Amino acid sequence: NDLQDFRKRRVFLVESRTAFVANTATLSPQGREFLSTLAVFVKEVPARVVVSESGNDNNVDFGIARSMSVIKYLVEKGLSADICNVGAAGMSPSENFAKTRMLEIVLLDERMAK
């Protein structure tokens, strides 16, 4: 089950070309499906959600727009906007972003985030 796989993870990396419609901040059907599953998980295991989207082109504004689309969708799926934040840069090693734009979602333990 997808939720069982999610329980073991705290950092999710998805290629942006999978999560978004090409060259837009619009979520693709696959992106919406992934985020819907993630939202169900976060409701069960409270966490702070940090979203960042970036790549080797250093287009920060584009990454912020995409990150905001993700947060808007998660809020539509029932998460509180108060637990969602945009990260300025990914927390994963930079080589993860060297060849392609990546969406990174980090779940922080709610107790540590306060």
C-alpha cells in the first residue's frame, strides 16, 4: 500500500517533469495523485511540510510558484496552511538537482518544528 511506503520516509523527491505540466506551475495528473496520497499520510502522522522546487537553472521565482501550487493543492486536500512552508532551497544533496528540476517535500517532526 502507498501509505505503508510513506511511513518510512521523511523526504520525497519527484522529478518536476512528472509532477507538473511542462514549463508551468500547474500540477500534472501524476503530481495530483502523489500529493493526494501524501495529504492522507500527513493527516495521520502530523508533521510540518516544507516544499521546495528547484533545478540547475537557478530560476528561483519559478520554483517558488511551483512550491506554492503544491501547498495550495495540499490545503485543498485538507491540510492546514499553518503547517505548510516554502523552502528557499532543497535540503537534499545538490547532486539530486544537477540534471533536472526536482520537487522536494520534507516532513519535519511536528514537535521539532515548533
